[in-house]
Amino acid sequence: MQLFAHRGVSAKAPENSFSAMQLALDLEADGIELDVRLVAGQAMVMHDTDVQRTTNSTGSVYQLDTQQWQQLDAGDGLPPPSLQQVLQLVAGRCAVNIELKDRQVVSAVVTQIQKAMQEYGFRAEQLCVSAFDHHALLALRAYLPHHPVAPLISACPLDYAACGAVFAAQAIHSHVETTCIELVEDAHARGMDVRVYTVTRPEELVQLQAMGVDAVFVNDVAWAREVLAQGC
């Protein structure tokens, strides 16, 4: 079962910060999960619509220009990174899951995916794009018809993983509290991996591994690795 660093190693460094991404690489995570929004025309790594919770400032991300963004401190002395900066840092050394937080960012993400594959050593399968807004995934597929995508779901649908079939998705990303063996088996039967977010308890890790889940998003990769090694 693969371990993805959720917003980088967010248990040990500020979430979605450059430091959290570097720590994920240092710990040899299988992948990094991050969130992107369109800020001043660029794909920037930020979960919230407001910068107050994760930086030293306040206000909507959509009201900031490039200069104002560079003055932010994400908790490690640096502004929140751009998607391009993270992809340059990772340089194909692990997978990166790019979660779209708005539809407006799709075109900018497409540009960075193409650049990452041409210049930073990534293969397409290392750059999965996910979203709760499944229309955003359709919009991305209009640019990149065969690129890996993964719909995010927060409940267990009656038809299990069928929503992923609409996109010929590589994976489905399921909430830890609503992931069940039937969902996992249905996704696998449809040719999709199951990645589960966000796992914080030892018993959840062990149960998900027993279900055959392919990957989990965790805040602390080292902790998860130790739990799985001990089996409890």
C-alpha cells in the first residue's frame, strides 16, 4: 500500500509549504498530495479560499496579486509555493496528486503538467489530477484526453466506483470513514485503484491495507510506515 504525503508531510511542517514537500522527499514518500488554486493567473499551492489559516496574512486568495503573494509566509519563512516550484523540486522522484480546488485553475495546471513531463522527468502516470468537482476533471480531459484523473468522493455511492468509469479514471479517492470492501472490489473490477484520505489512526491503516486499498493519504509518512511495519 502506497503512502502519499497529505499536503506534504503536514504533521511535521506547515501544510502545502515548500518545507512540507521537501520533507516528503526526504522520507521517500510514494507520492505527494497538494491543492491548487488560480492566483494571479498561476496555479498556486493553497487549500483554502482565504490565506488566514495557513499564512501570516488575511484575505481571499483571489484578491492577491503576484507581489502580495510573495510577501506571504506559509509558516516556513517562504510564501506558499507554485505548482511549478513543487514539480521542479520533485523532478519525477515520486508521484504527485494535484487536487483542483476550482475550475478556473484547470488551464494553468495543464500547462504545468505538460512542462513537468517535458522538462522535469515526470511520466504521465505520476501526475494524477483529482477533484471533488467532477466537472473540473472533464474540463481537464478536454485538454489532456488520456491523462490520469481521480474523482474524489466523500460518501459511498450506491453504484460504488461507477463515477470513475465516466472519466476512464486511473483511481478513485475515497473518504476514510466511508471506504468499504465493496467499494474497493468494485473499483478494482473496473480497473481503478483506490486511494483513501485522510488516514490518521493506526487501526484505519491496518484495516485499509487488509481491504486491498492501493494507497492512503497521511499527514505523517514515517508514522504510517512504522504502523504498517508493526501491523497494529
